[in-house]
Amino acid sequence: MGDRPTQRHGTSTPGTGYGRVNTTAMETIVTRSRRSGSFWKQLALIGPAFVAGAWQFGPGNLTTAVQAGSTYGYTLIWVIAVSTILMIFLTDMSVRLGMRTPISLISSIKDHLGPWVGVVAGIGVFLITLCFSVGNAVGSGLGLSMLFGGSPIMWSLLCTVVIAAILLMRNVYRFVEKVLVVSVAVMAATFIATAFISHPDWAEAGAGLLPTAPNGSTLLIIALVGTNFSMNAAFYTAYGTKERGRTASDYRDVTIVDTVPGIVAPGIMTTLVIIVAAAVLGHTGHGAPTIQALAGIFEPIAGAVGTKVFALGFFACAFSSMLANATAGGTMLGDALGHGATADSRAARIVSGVILVFGLVVAVVAKGSPVQLIVVAQSLTVVVAPVLALLIIIMANRRSLMGEMSNRWWHNLFGLIGLASVLALSVQLVVKYFG
């Protein structure tokens, strides 16, 4: 027994190998613990870009996507692909701005470019939210009506009341973020399911990545860009990033787990909707005239269940966009008017209420399923989008503000391509309606 090595508290006499086994086991446990901690830490970074994505993927997005697929088949898929790539770059700029601005993006715009520029930015976002509020109110009511029956207006009113109640909560942004991340997951599941049951021609869908502009598609292309290259959503990401206290040390992980997937997710879902619509209705050459008809595109391939699946996805995208739209519009206009950069301020809540009421009133007056109204409303957002894109690019290049996180040449290249795109579409829209 005297020759047997003693073991105390995980140590051993050198050379026995017994202690090395225990040490190795302990190191493995510690390594696994660190990896697990790192995983949950990264998972906790998910949020601001998914809020932008949920706002971006609203009923207007879904409606224009179905119109694109049912009228022009797979040929406009390239618009979504290009818009998504450009959206990633502008959102990334906004994320970095959120990390570097002392108070908020609009406050820094006021400091660097003048107070009136910040006010213009806030008003611009507010006008976009008014356009989006129409589709959100209509879509949320119709989605629930298709699921449970009853008057769409009644359901729109109920959704408006629920959103208003949420916006009266304390620390509203954190709660909104959780709701929207869950909503994105629900939407992803429903639209992936509908894509597989529609049996599309995937080869033709791949060919749709080649840019073409069929006759008569100009307004629809503008609407698709307005919903998928969403400058208001990119702009608001700076606020979500600031609200969550993200710093430069988080930048790499935020990019991997939030910025890229948060923007790619709605791009993929929009593409799937176009593919399904093209598979079911693309051969007709006619768009669906009502939102109920949009739901009906799934009935031939999945019966009543197909319609219910679509209705669930439609409601999820409308409700989530309605919540994000009112929150963001209220926050940024309140900030522009000098009442603080938070959704909890009294001014932000009043503005959010105005946005909700506007959407509800238009939904009541329209009395039905104004697909064309939604398409036009989405198109009008590109009038303001160039201003927001320009401000993001200018601020992301201010080295006095951004330091080492200022734009590199490739950021500016893609940013300027995006700016040129929305500016050209804005000009086309103005010429089309006022020329």
C-alpha cells in the first residue's frame, strides 16, 4: 500500500497518468461549458435585424409577391435576390451606426448634418409607416377572418386594440422583439410548407434569377423593391441595436446570427411565395384580384387546409408588421421631434396610435380586399427611400462618429448601387403618375 500513489483533490503524483485523466476530463467539461455559454450568448444577439425583417415582410410584401408570381411566373425572382443583397449592406451600416451613435441615429444626424435633416428623416419614416399601415390593418383582419370567420373589419379592430395595448407596456421594445422573432419562425414554417406542396418547376425558378422586365411590370417591380429593399426597416435597425446595448465587440457575432439571417429570411419567404403563386396561377397570366383569392391559390393543391395555412402565414406577417411598423414609426418621429429615442416615450406612443388609427380607417373605408391599393401604397414608399438610404450612407462614412467602424469601399459600392436603384425607381414612379 505504501507504494500506491496518493490522490488528493484531483491531483496525483507525476507520471502515474491518473491525474492526467482527471485533468483532461475537467478540461473537457470546462471547454463544453464555455462552448455552451458562447452558443447561448450568440443566440441572445438575435433580435434587431429580425425585427427589421418582420417589418419588411408584411402583407404588402406578400400581396406583391403573389401578384408577381401569378402574373409573370418566375421571371421577377431576381428582384428579390438583388433587393436582399443590397438590404444586407444597408442594414449592416445601420447596425454599426447603432453601435457607434451616442444616443440615436436621428440625434447624430441632427448633430452632424443639422436639426432639420433629422426632422426630415423622422417625417419620412412616418410617411412610410402610414403607407404600410393600410396593408397591415387589412391583412391582419382578413387573415383572422379566413381562419375563424366573421367580419374582417371586426378582426382588424381587435388587432389594432391588441397592438395598442402592447405599445402601452413598459420596456415595450424587448417584448416586441420576442413576438416578432416568433412570428418570423411561424411564417417561415408556413411558407416553406406551401412551397413544397405546390410542386413548382425549380429549374424555371432558378432561371428567374436572370434579370428581365416583362411588359407592364414596372409598377410591380417598384412595389417589390419598396417592400424588400426597405430603407425604413434598415434605418430602424440602428434603434434596435442601440436599445439592446450592442457594442463593437459584438459586431462579428451580430452579423453572423442576426444581420444576415434576419434579412435573408424574409427574402427567402418572399421568393417562396412567388414560386408558389407561379406554380399554381402563373400559367393564367392574371393576378389574384382579392386577398381572399390569394388564399385560394393553395386550395387546388391542398384543399381547405392549404387555405388555412396561407391564412395563418398571412395573419402572422400582417400582425408582426403592424406591431413593428407602429413601434418604429412612433419611436423615430418622436426622436426627430426631440422627445427621446425610445418607444416608451409619450410622443412615440401618440404617433404609434396615429399610425394604427390611420390604417384602420382606410381599411374601414376601403371595405374589402384592396390588393391594388396595397400595391400602390407599397410603391409610394420608394419616394422617401432614397433620402433614408443617402442618410445611412453619409452617416456610416463619418469617421468622426464611426472611427474604425466607418464604411469600407465595398460597403459604399453596394450602398451606392442600392441608392441608385431606389432613386431610379422613385423617378419612374413620379413620371408614371405625374409625368
